[in-house]
Amino acid sequence: MKTEFTGIISNGGVSFDVPLTLPEQTRVIVTVAEPKQLDADSQTAKQLELALAPKTKEQRIAAMKEFLEISSRTRIPLSDLKFTRDELYERD
């Protein structure tokens, strides 16, 4: 999985602009790029993501409920999906 975060260097470490949702002691690889090297569209998308991201537990629950409501109205009809045995059990 690859995810990009912005942050600043302080006291020899990296302080990210947003809290990371990774478990404690998770090993990661950090690639450093100066802000002028970052893609403008990527930066705008990240700012939008930060502005729209639910910040509290209540907001996250409300967002999940909204997602589930929308997904329940736009279900994929499973009766239209027919798989053969070979498709279900692909072998190398």
C-alpha cells in the first residue's frame, strides 16, 4: 500500500500534518521531497482530503452511515454475476 502524507522536519524527525491511522510500531518507508517538487494537483487533492476528512468519531460514524445508505440504494445485482468453476478457483 502506498499513501502520501505531507509534513515538516523538526528536531531531526518528521511531523506529519495529519495523524496517521497506522498501528503503533508499524515500519514505514519515508521518501522526502521538497514542496516545490510536489505535484500541484496532488497538493490540492491532499488539501481537499484534509478539509473533507471526518475529524471526530461522531463524524466518522456519520460518514460511514451515509456511505452505507448510498451503497444500499445502488447495489450490484448478484444474480447477473455468473462465474465458472475455473474462474472461481483460478490456478497457476
